[in-house]
Amino acid sequence: MDFIFHEKQEGFLCAQHCLNNLLQGEYFSPVELASIAHQLDEEERMRMAEGGVTSEDYRAFLQQPSENMDDSGFFSIQVICNALKFWELISDICLANFLTQLQQEAYSVFVVKGDLPDCEADQLLQIISVEEMDRPKLNGKKLAKEKDHRVYKTILEKVYQ
């Protein structure tokens, strides 16, 4: 099966392999997940400090190792959830343009048809309209690759003019 991305297990990097296999590409590295874990650690530290930086609980908290990651390659469920928080609403026109761009860049686009169960998001979208703030982004390495592709494309356009 050459068409299905499968990242083989290395060490104890289960979260990285799970995310990359789910998203069908090399989107996350241990460094990127560690960055998310450190950000969560800092948020937790700030919340604990609200109870007083001289409190016994705060000092005990500072002595504990991170619960969001460890040296073995473990990442917490909170890290995984935050890694997947890049989803955002986009308009139908922007979605069509984005899907066209992905197809032109040789990505596979799959459409799910049928009667899907209603959800709160669908009900909310019937009431309000969507305004994009930014264009949809790909995550991790794919984002850098997309940026390099745009720069290269711009250079080519200038050469041909």
C-alpha cells in the first residue's frame, strides 16, 4: 500500500506517530511536540503562581517533572489535543480555492457524502456567517514547504515576465 502514509514506530514517540499517521504526512516532530509541551508547562506554572509564588503548593509544583512530556518520548493527551487545534472555519469560496490549490500540489482530497448527524457547529453556521481572518494553513513541515513553494512560484513568475 504505497498510497497510505505510515510512520513506523521509533522509540516511545507514540503521540508523534499517531498524529502523523492520522494526518497522513510528516507534520509533527518531537521538537514541535516538545515546544507545545513546554508552552503547556508554562501555562500551568502561571496558573499555580496565582495562588502565590511563596505557597507550599507552588514550590512543590516547581520540583515536579513535566506531566506533559518526558525524556522517553512520552507526550500527554493535552499535547496531542493542542497539536490538533489548528482547525478554523473558512467560507465556501475559500474552501473551494484551498481544495483546488491542494489538488494542484498533488494532495489527495477525499469527500464524505451522505447524511451526517447534526452537530452544534452546523446549527451555529446556519445563524452566523463565516469571515476568514487568515488563509488556511498547513501545519509543521508542510507549512514551511508551502511557503517555499510560494516563494519559488513568485520567483518563476518574475523570470517569465
